[in-house]
Amino acid sequence: MAPNADNLSAVLYGIKDLRLEQRPIPVPSDNQVLLQMEVVGICGSDVHYYIGGRCGPFIVEKPMVIGHEASGTVVKTGKNVKHLKPGDRVAIEPGVPCRSCQYCKTGSYNLCPDVFFCATPPDDGNLSRYYVHDADFCFKLPENMSLEEGALMEPLSVGVHACKRAGIEFGDVCLITGAGPIGLVTLLAAKAMGAVKVVITDVLSKKLEVAKELGADYTIKIERNMSEEDIIKKVVELLGQEPNKSFDCTGIESCIRICVAATAAKGCAVLVGMGKVEINLPLSKALAKEVDIRGIFRYANDYPTSIQMVQSGKINVKPLVTHHYTLEETLKAFNTAHTQEGNPIKVLIHANPNWKPS
Ligand SMILES: [Zn+2]
Ligand SMILES: [Zn+2]
């Protein structure tokens, strides 16, 4: 590749200071692949870094390439890479763990304390023309899947992981609080894994409409004057019973409280959203019902499941995509994701200069 080849990259310098600049095209090591980046979705965490310079405990302290929900095309492979070749289209799992700690060795590599994770400070993300990644965290896309669907395997894996943690089984009855992208992928995964009835809540009716389209059996539009008790009553009324699996996908205290309190005896409340460091929970209610409260963090070993779910037609992620931008339009894309103007669900950025809107 020519030394002056274009590697335009979206680099976050600080709060609301996102710049497009040229970076050298990286060289893959023996176990890596060089990727032509194709589609990169904007995540809530990217917006947090852009607007506030931080997300939870992670703070942007030096310039960082943004982006982690991505797909790419293999350009070059390191000499040890056997399962990929130039031209292969891949979904990129953004977290590469150490592979040698006890969590990595026992398969819970999402809990590895020494993980490289795209666009989590100080690690660079992949909203750029070219990017190198460890080949074993690149998953070849089947013929019948698009690069856009490939980028959506990252959020979908969060939903799949949440449902695995909940132990979703055929016949489960579920409550999901929050119909943003993560609430919606959790809905998709829960239905595909056998949940028979799902009720989902949100403050925006637009999001609930999409949830309906994606298979939600019931929706509840949360109004200001509704108390937690009112909402739980409505949940039980609609489902005809208490949900045996609940998922909070907001990180908001009142929603987490509703999930914990609403869950049926012997059920499970999974907390997916991350918000305040400390929150009050109606614990005695949960204890008296032997409700399991489980946290989730990212995903582990879920990309293959996500890809097979979409490949087989069990899950359709396409309705999540609402907006498309080019890499040059990155600032506009972040503005849309941040202001929520035009009711975006998933905003996608196309990093390949040859991309044409269809
Ligand atoms: Zn994300
Ligand atoms: Zn590890």
C-alpha cells in the first residue's frame, strides 16, 4: 500500500472536539488482519465520550479514535492467520482479552482485567478507513449477511449475552425497561430464544412503535405522573402474570427498581444498563421471592450465536438502522445520535469511500 494512502480517522480530542485526521495505515502482526473498515455504528458510549469526555469510570485523557460497533473487509493477513483471506467480510468483536488470566481461561473473557477494547480509553477504536485487529476476534460473515448487519452484531451480542445470563427458556414471560438499541436487541434475542410474551417500556412512543415492529407483544409508554407501582401493575395486567425474566436496559434507578420489584418468585432480573454508581433497590421484595439479580458486562462467546441467529432468519436487525452517513460526515452523525433529531435508533457511518447510499 502506498505510504500516502488515505487513512482518514475520527479522533476524539476532548469534549465535543471530534476531528477527522489522517493517521498512518497500521501493519498487521502475525496473528492480525488489516481491515478496510466498512460500517461503524454509533453507540451510546461513543456519544457519552463525545459529549462528556467519559463513560462510567473511563475518561478520555488523550486523543482516541472513536467507534467499536463495526464490520470490515480483510485486506491483508498476518502469516499465522489461517481462517481468513483478503476479501473476506467480517464482524469485528471489539474486545481482545489477555488470553491467560483465570477469566480468559474459563471462557469469561469479558471480565478480563487486561482487555484491549476499541474506543474505551486509552484504546483506539475503528472509525477509520483502515484498522488492524486480532484475527480470532474477526468473524467471517455468511454470504446472506450484509456489512450493515455485521456491524450490528456488536449490540446484538449484548442482547444475546443478557438473555443467556437470564437463562431464557421456551415459555418465558419478560419485562424489558427501555426501548433504545440495547432494549430492542434484548427483545429480539429473548423472542428468538423462546420468550412467549414480552412487554417493553419507554418514554418515547416512536421507540415503542419500533419495538412492536420487532415483535414486542405489549408496550407501555411511561408518563411523568406514573408511579413505580402504577407501572408494575400495568406490566402484570398486560402479561397476565408477573414476568419471570426482567431486563433493565436503561441504567435509570426507577427502571432498575421496577425490574427488581416486578419479577416473579424464582425469576431473574438482569441489569444491562449502567447508570449511577449507587442506587436504592427494593431488595427485601426480591429476597422474599428468591429473585436472582444478575449483572452483565459486554459479552463473551456470543458473536457466533448472534451471526447464526441473523443468518438463519431467526432475528432481523435491519429495522434498527435509521440513519446513514459517510466518514466525512462523522460530526453530523454524532449530532444526530446526540440530539436524537429525526428519531434515530441506530446511526451508521460508512467508512469505505466507495460506499454509495442504496
Ligand atoms: Zn456499543
Ligand atoms: Zn484475561
